[in-house]
Amino acid sequence: MLATGRGSIAQVHYSGEEAAAEINKLLSAVVENEDDFERWEALVTRASELEGGVTRNSSPSAIELVRNVYDCFLTKFPLFFGYWKKYADLEFSIGGTETAEMVYERGVSCISPSVDLWANYCTFKMDTSHDNDIIRDGGLSRIPALHVYMSRNPAVYRLVRAITYPVTLCPYAKEQPKILDSHPFWDKYIEFEERIQEPANVTKIYSRVLHLPIYQFARYYEKFSVLLSNRPVEELADPDTLESLKAAVQLENQGQPEKPALEIERQLRTKIHEYYYTSYSKTQQEVTNRWTFEHAIKRAYFHVTELEESELDNWRKYLEYEEKQGDFERTSFLYERCLVACALYDEFWLRYARWMFSQGKEENTRIIYMRASCIFVPISAPTVRLNWARFEEKLGRTSVARDIYLAMLEEAPEHTETLVSLAGLERRHEGNDAAVRLLEEYIGRSNNQIGGKLAAEQARILWQCKGNVDEARQVFKEKHERFLDSREFWKKYLEFEVAQPSPDQEESHARIKTVHELMRTKGRFSPEVSKELSHYYMAYLLDRGGRSAVEEYMQLDKDVNGYVSPAQSAFSPIPAQKKRKGQPHNAATKRQRQ
């Protein structure tokens, strides 16, 4: 069986004859750049078209290819709900109901907030299954995106939740998060119960939906109001609610002559109407509160193209609003919706992880970091991985944190922040000298720019953490010849010497001046970098230099900054300003006269 994950597409081979050269060329293109969606799209499309469209009658090589390509593609881009639907349709034509259902299961596990995918899955089950209980319980009770309560088989429910929606919450919570555009699913569910003539279940669905802030809640309320008048009372609410409403009716009738059963039922139905009208009013307010945010969501689905800044800002404000409301499940679900559209933006993963951690949910936080780092956020945005490692270290999982850093360095071996972070981990848990040795190992593998930064970090640890100024200075002295073109090394060298306290100002000045002169005479820098480093030394002269510091400063000012040509002195006439394109001539001449 093909192992999926990054690099797995390189294991895919096509042994068929039709379009072999074209397929192999497309495969090579994807292997060359797995992050390029257009290359994947071309490969998936061409593989599906082999032999006039792959079906159960196609050659084994074509079937194997298209399955492997889809598996690799949807591992890389698991949030493309449309491709899960295409893959399920393809599998239905190849392997039938069972294999198509397996694809749907994988799809809804990867993109559980997708109402469209759930609705397609429900339609598929309605069309292919004759067991109504399987359709009802196997579909609805497993929809984490809608958090439908399931009381039977709690152990199985928890297992399914762990697989399909790992970062969600207690399945037994009374208040459940909702999605405003989930009406296609509920319409499909109502259609199913009506088709099999289960009016009692239809009534229960309406009673449930009235508590959900979805776009078409008013339409559901109107239909449910009709049912409130003619369906058996026992169907209209859960047992606890009915008992509470019956008790309210009894309290109203207390001390009055006994009323007929029909009158008592009328009173009870009135109470039920009032109960649901209260829910309706509350739902209406919740929809109103969120309408501005929802209306501003233009692309709720995933794509590799960038979102408009206005949409990103809307998600930020929407999340802030829900966080302030304090509803844990609703906020969690909004994050899940946001991270379908914004899966490639590490800021939202970081925000989600920080918020979840603030709620005391450590395991959920870990899973958020894992999803972001292992699936969605590219290695070119390393912050979320660095935070994941720090999170694991905080929880005492030092070896896991180390493994995260090492995995990052396999993909980006010269990423300085990762190298420094790994050294910091070693320093905190193995000691200062262990960190210095680790950095020395990576200095030997690095170019001068990276190595210079790591050498400066060695000196910083010896100075600020170990408290040994002499050892830190020795690092700079021994390695300055090697890193003559490293801006960071010399900047840190100067900063180090400037920061050392000394009762003898002249001795301190001499040390700092020596470093600057070494940098000026031996350093291999661009004029801009050389000037920048000299400016730092010149600022030291003015801020902390002695009696002769200004004399040295003025000499450096001439050498570093050059001198003003007499032709450009203050006594030279101001050159006439050129008329800018689109500017009236008199506006330019007017400024010259002022």
C-alpha cells in the first residue's frame, strides 16, 4: 500500500501504455514542486481521463494510478471538498458503494465543517443504503460540524469524535456550536425522514433546528408552528422540558376548578408555543449579532490563492467577537470554519492554539499545532512549528521538542532561528556548555553568514547565561578571522564590548576601538554595512566617550560619511524643480518662488 505524506508522490509510477510519456512528465513536475497546486490539478485531471474515464472496466494500471494520485493529492490538500466528491464518484464507478463510502468517510474526517460535503454524503447514503437506521445514526450522529447529540454507544461516539474532529469538545454539552449556512444539511435530513414517513422524527428535527442560529431559521419556525398545533404533545419537546411545562400549567390551575383534559392540553400547547417562541427570538438575536461578520465572508472554502486583506480582517474581528462571548464550543467551531478558508495563514493557527491553551485544553492545543505543522502551514512559515516545540517543552516533553526542531532543520538546515532555539533547549536542559558545543557543530556545517550568527550566539550564552566574559571574548577573538563578512558577528562583537562595565574608561575605549578598527580594516562588507557598523561605534563615542571622543568622531564622520562638495554647499542655488507629470505648470513655478 502506498505510504502517504510529503514525498509520497515520488513513489507513484504508471505502467500503462496510454499517454505514458505525458503522465510521467506530469508526475515529475509534481515531484519537483509539491506545493504547486496547478501541477497537481493537471495530474489529477489527466489521470482521471485515462482510457476515456477510469471505471471498473479500466486497466489495473490506470485504476492504481488514479487512486494513488488522488490519495497523495488529498493528503497534501485535504480541504478541497470538491475533490473529495470527485474522488468518491470515481470510486463508486470503480469499486462501488463500499469504496466510495470510505472516501466520503475520509473526506468528512478531514473537512468536518463542510456542509456541502456532508450533504453530498447524506445524499449518497440515501441513494445507496436501504437501512434507515444506518442512514440516520451513521450520518447525523457522526456530524461533528453540527454537534448533534448522540446518547447511544458513547464509547463509539467518543472514538469517532477523536478521529473526525480532534479538537472539539465534550459531546454531551447542552449548548452546541452551529454553522449559519447549514440549512442544506437539515433540509436533506428532513427530506429523508419525510420520505420514509416518520413524522415524529420530522417534528424532533424542527424542534432541534429552532435552537440553531442558521440563515433560514424563520422558515423552519413557520413550518414547526403548524406542527405544534396538530402533532402529539409528546413529540414536541424532550421529556424534561415537557415535565417543566406541565408543572407550569398545574401551577397556573392551582386553586381553580378542575379543567377538562382538552383545555389542559390547550394550555400546555400554548406553553410549548411560548417556549419555542422564546428560542426563536433568541436565535433571531444571535443571527443578527453575527450577520455583519457572516455577510463579509466571501470565500468560506479552501484554496491556495490568497484571501483579500478585508476578509482576513473580518475573520480576526469575528473571532474576537466570539471569544468575548465566552462560549467555548461556539468559539472552537468558528476557529475550525476560519481555518478552512485560512489554512495557509499561520497567524490563525497560532491564535487558535493560544486561545485553546488559555482554556486549559493542553491536548487540544497539541493537536492544533500538529495539524498546522504537519499538514497545512508551509515550512517557509516556521513560527507555528517553533511555538509547537516550545509548547511541548513547557509540558515537559523535551525529546518531542528536540525532534520538532530537528525535523525543521531537515527541511531548512540553515534557518537561524531554529538553530538558536534548539541551542536554547539544550542550554535550559543540558547546560550552557552543551549549547555551545551544539552550536559549534552547526557552525562547522554552515556558511559564513549563518555561522557568524551562531558564533555570536555562542558568545552571548557564555556571557549572559554562564557569566563568563573572558570565554565570550575569546570566542569573538578566535573566530573573527573566519567571519570577516558576517555583519551579525561584528555587530554583536561591538555590542558585547560596549556593554562591558569598566572602571577604566580609557581601557574600555581601547578594546572597543580595536574591534572597530579590525572591522574597518579587515571586514569584507558592502559600503552600506560598513557604514552602519561604524555608525554604531560613532554613537558610542558621543554617548560614552571621553574628552578626545569628539575629535575621533569628526575624523570618522569624514571618512565614513564623506564630505560635502563645495558645488553642493548651502551657498549653492537651489536647482529648479522639474514639473511632474500631471502637475499644472504654475503649481511647480509657484513653489520655486516661495
